[in-house]
Amino acid sequence: MPTCPAGHLSSARVRCDVCGLPTTQPPTGPGADAPATDETCPDCAAVRDGRFCEECGHDFTAADSTEASPLPLTPNRPAHPAEHDGTAVLGTARSAPQPGAAAGPQRSTWWAIVCADPAYYQAMADGGVLDPAVIAFPAHAPQRRMPLNRARVRIGRRSLTLGIHPEIDLAGPPEDPAVSHTHAMLIARPGGGWVLVDEGSTNGTTLNGTAEAVPSNTEVPLHEADRIYVGAWTVIALHHQRG
């Protein structure tokens, strides 16, 4: 059975089905090149070979539906126009049906788009927040698309010792070392909205490239075109897929 650089035994041949790192001992012999399943990746259409897509890193184990949160709804500020800059942006909540409109069910799926942003990394370096000689921007950081499939979605880095397994795991590959193990959380609101809560992270959480970090342990409403910045280079944007 192949192993990854972290030492996990993996039933997948290309990427570890525990952490997603490339395996170091691919199997040989008859049938070694045969795909483990006929399922294809919804992002890049590559044939599935384990938990993570070998091309883009998509996690096949997560569901594609969002649970409603039992917490009370926080009023939202007025919507503002979206500024499209090539980065995936946050989606707004579903609007209420108009009088006389059909009341049929609508499928609504929220996705988190996780990217490495070189401009954010450079701004951190220019501001003296990080030392490029110590923390280098990753040479390969594929975009990841993750479903928000529960009422509370944690952002952080997994730790087997501490028993921390965040849904948006920035432990890699590649690992963003400036992200706290329990960094922040996304909380779903009834009606389709989301709020962000920084859980007292070491390096803070910012929105839309501003220098001022959001207050710790405080709910911050999220809106269309907002972008969440954490760690040394990570940006997380939400996409609302309807229909």
C-alpha cells in the first residue's frame, strides 16, 4: 500500500486519501493503472482515484448541501455592487419569492473557493508581517472548491495531537503556516446568509484586503463580493449556486 510524505497509508495511488499529499510508493503490476472508480471530479472532470482529485485537489468525501443554522438571523446591511476582479466572490442569500410566483423547491448550494493570492502575500511581506526568507509563497497551490455542508464550517489547520479537523483545512498541500489551528468559523443563517467569526486567531482575519482585522469572537455578516483573507496567502470566497 502506498504512503504519503506524512506517513499515511493510502488506498489511492496518486494522492493520499487522508491528507491529499502525493503518494510516494505507487503500486505496480496488472491493474495498477486502472481507475478505482468511474466517478469524475465536478471541477476538472479527472477520474477519481481516492478521496482527493489528483488534478485539482477537490475533496470527494464532502456532501453538496448546506444545513440551516438554528441561530437567529442577523440583519444584513444594504447590498453593494459586486466588483469583479477575477477572484470568486461571495454570493448573496436567496431573495424572498414575489407574490404570485411559483412556490416550487429550489436547489441552493454554497461553495467555498480557496486560493493562494500572491498580491495578499506580497502585501503581508511589504508590511513586515511575514519574512519571505522564512515563509515562501507556494510554487504550486491549486484552487480548491469545497461545499459548505453544515451549519458551522471551521477554518484552520488540522492537528492530530489536538484533535482538530477543520472543514476548510489549510494544512495543505500546500500548508499555510500563518493560519491558526482554530482560526475562524463560517456560520449559516436561516434564509441562506452567512457570518464570519474569528476565533481569536494569532494573525487575524481580514475582509476585502483591508489592513484592519475583524474583531475576535464577533459575528461579521458576509455579503456578495466579500473575500476572507487568512494566514500568509490564503483567500476564501463563497459562491452561491442556485438551481
